Amino acid sequence: RKEVEQDPGPFNVPEGATVAFNCTYSNSASQSFFWYRQDCRKEPKLLMSVYSSGNEDGRFTAQLNRASQYISLLIRDSKLSDSATYLCVVISGYSSASKIIFGSGTRLSIRP
Amino acid sequence: DAGVIQSPRHEVTEMGQEVTLRCKPISGHDYLFWYRQTMMRGLELLIYFNNNVPIDDSGMPEDRFSAKMPNASFSTLKIQPSEPRDSAVYFCASSFSPPPASGGLYNEQFFGPGTRLTVL
């Protein structure tokens, strides 16, 4: 089993729809969680951090469920420009002892 | 402001040749990371440095891979000899140390544009 697993893509949804996908992790000691966005043939860029209490940034909501060991990303009122691959990142440990694992990504395609 | 700079952007080489990838991190960042991305395996962390010192190289595939960071503004990833299965996009990323108040938690990484390596 992979240490970090994401929903398989691609997700193909109409503009304006709400879409959500998850990322599960196996290490219960994981400390930090993030969502990155990667456009086609581009580098990953930080989308948002995931806090224990959940957090929202405009149309994007990230949540953490420690009991079930997964994080989620919800996108409301999706735009064409949201089409990208979304990578979750799970960090175990602190600072110089950190283990950083990226998920394989969920591809999202928004259609007009 | 310049972001992370990588060179070359594209590299095509033949099996058995030595390949050197270069990275200039964002000025002031004290962490530097090398990643490899393929369709099959996704984004994999190969090695990372803190203050020019390698901290974790457990992701380096084998002895054919080596990485150095001679100073705070330059790092190289070398593959010798290269093999077709090394074909991938190699990303370099850099970040500041996590702020002490965060308890040492991770800080945002800024990625370079990547080097697309093809080994024939």
C-alpha cells in the first residue's frame, strides 16, 4: 500500500459544479498536510495548507480527518481555470527530520 | 524577483552518458530539494539539503545518482551513467526554514520550472 494515495482521476465536471477529492495517508504520526496545484507541463505550486480545524480560501475548502487519516479538497463554483492536477503532500516529523511525500495527483478537468 | 532557476530546461542524451542538472535556489532560502516526476511514480523526493548539508538522501534511486550543494546559491544533480529509465522531469525546489513558532513544521516550497530529461 502506498503511504499517500489520492482519488484516481480524471474528474471531468461542468463549470460551476462543486467537486471534492480525497487523499489518504498511512502514517498516523503525520504532522503537516498541504494541497499543491500543478498545471500541465508546469511546476507544482502551493494551493493551501490543511489545518486541523479545516480552512477555507475563497472557493476552496481543505479539511483534515485524523481519525480516518485523510485530507480533502472541495472546490465550489468551479471555473475553467481550475483545470489542473491537484497533489496532496503529507509531512511526517519536524524540520530536518521531516519525511515529505507527495501524492500521485488527481487530475481535474472543468468543461464549459 | 527571480524564482528557482534550473538548467537545462530540456536534455536529451544517450544511455551511458553523464548528465548534470543545475539549480539556483531563491536567495535566502536555506532548504533545497530535488524531485523526480514520472507518470508511473508521480513526484518523488530524491534528496534535500539544509544549509548546504544533505539531510535525507534516502530517495536517491541508486549509486548512479549524486547531488551536491557547494554553496547556498547552487546545487547539482548528476546521473552517471544515465539509463532510459531515468527519463523524467526533475524539479528543484527551495524554502525557508520553518518558523520556530510553528514547532518546526514544513514551510512552503517554491519549485523551479523543471528539467525534462530524455535518455535514449
